[in-house]
Amino acid sequence: MTAADRLALVADVGGTNARFALVDLDARECTLQQAQTLHNGDFASLQHAIETYLADVGQRPKQAAVAVACPVDADEIRLTNRAWSFSRREMQKALGLDALYMLNDFGAVAWAVPALQPQDVVQLFGPEQIASGPVSVLGPGTGLGVALLVGDAEKGWNVVATEGGHVSFAPVGDEERMIEQWMTARHGRTSTERVLCGKGISEIDAVLRGVPAILSNVGPGEAGLLALREPADVVAAALDGHDLAARQTLARFCAVLGSVAGDCALIQGARSVVIAGGIVPRFVPFLRSSAFRERFLMKGRFAAYLERVGVRVIIHPNPGLLGAAMAIRQLQSNTAENTP
């Protein structure tokens, strides 16, 4: 068997970065090989980014599992937070692949959960990891991903990808109502994703600093952009401790995340909640000391129910890639079992 037959390409494509690796489908352990992260802004299309990666590693695998930040139930794929679109059939043909599996990006993260090692997670609250689902998986990055992991280690796992990040934001208290009104003035509607994402940090910070939702001294479509601080700068300033607005912003972000995580657990009947994404692992101690736990449990008669739900944060550097690798190995196994 050649390397092209054994190896599969796995990819995790968000709004900002595209991560790639190779995985040996015949290996006992699911190990990521030659992992790389490419910046989406440097490429005209996802196909261009994939071809660049494969040329760099000098491999042409015949199978691929690609996780993207958007729905994947049609041939035409359109990323939600990046102006990339493509036909999966045409991409498969252009890349010379025998099989191309498309996954939702947070569906891929959910696939990774059963493969995580103790060093890959931080326990925040509640019981330690349990061996069966349902498990709610969510996390903020360029957007807000939400997925559901069901099953168990003995009978097998399955993933339900969702677009739960796009539900309507439910503010709690005057400050969050002010944030919702400000964002609705800018965007027409405030979804949970508008608040719990990188840009959401910048916009919460702007609200708390008193920046108007619409500025008149910039062009159409650019209103208020000049007044926004970069989310990484806001987080750094909050952790430094000398910027009151930044600390209030991060505290509010954590509180909202607690509410949303608790809602997900109730909606999905979760026995465990896993938080992932590119933002939260940067400030786990701050999250632990914030109002996250209080807001997670603030569900009236079901506070006691949520006391029994464990909450963990994934700190593995590439959970989306690991999940894509787990998914393609499972899909290949299913195909082999169903082949006469």
C-alpha cells in the first residue's frame, strides 16, 4: 500500500485560519502529522490553500476530511465568516481525491472529545469526565460553534452538528440589554454569535467605553470600525489588570458564555459541557474566577440539575484537526464494514 493510500488529508477551516495535517489511516493511534496553520487572507480560495499545503509537505493523499465553519449539507459550500465558496464535487475532482468528507467545524471538535487526553483539557467545574453522552460542545472564535456528541465508548460515538451560535441573544441585566441594543443598531439583529466571538469582544469593549454604535465621520459600511480595539488587545489589557473597560469587557464575555453554556446543556440534555475555540484557552484562570459558574447555574428550578453537569475547556492546540482525523477513520471503518 502506497503512502497516498494510507495517508489522508485533514483540515480545519475557520473564518481566520486554515489548519492542515496528515493522518495515517492504518495506524493504531490517531496521530497528526506535519500540521500547519495558514492564514486565510493569504489565499484566494480554500483549494489554493490546500494545494499550497500539499505542495509544501510533498504528499498527494487520495482521501480528505475537511471541517468548515458553515453548514455542509449541500454540494455548494459557503463559509459563514469568510468569502469562500466552492462545489465539493469540483474540489474533489480538482484535488484528485477518491473521497472528500465535509464536516462542520464544531462537529469536528465534537469528534475529537473522546480522543482527548488528560493533558488536553482543564476541568472547570462539576464532575470529572463521564464515559457517555450527551456532551454539549461549544466555543467562541471567529464565530460561535455549537455541536452535540452522543453515544459512548463501548457502542460508538456520533456527532450532531448544529448552527446553535446563531440563536437570538438573551440579555440579562441592563448592561447586556445596552450591548444588545448597540449591536442591533449596527447589525440589524443580535445573535449569540455576535456577542461570543472575537469581534464581539471588540464590540462589547466599545459599548462599555461609550463608543456610539454608528459614527458619522466614516463611510458606509465602516461606521464605528475605527473605534474598535482588536480583541487580542482587549484580552491582553484585561489580563494585565490596569484597563477597567477591558476587564469589564472580559468579565461580561465570560458571564454571557456561562449563560449560553447552561442553555446548551438544558436544550441538549447534556451530562457534560466542553468549551473549545481559539479564545477561551487564553484566559482559563480568569474564566474560572468570573461569573461564568454563577450564570451557568442561574436557571431557576434547574440549577440543581446543572450542578451535576461537568464543564471542561479544551487546551489541545488542534482539536478540529484531531476531530477530522477521528471522523475520517470512523467513516472509513463504516465503509469497510458495509462493503461486501
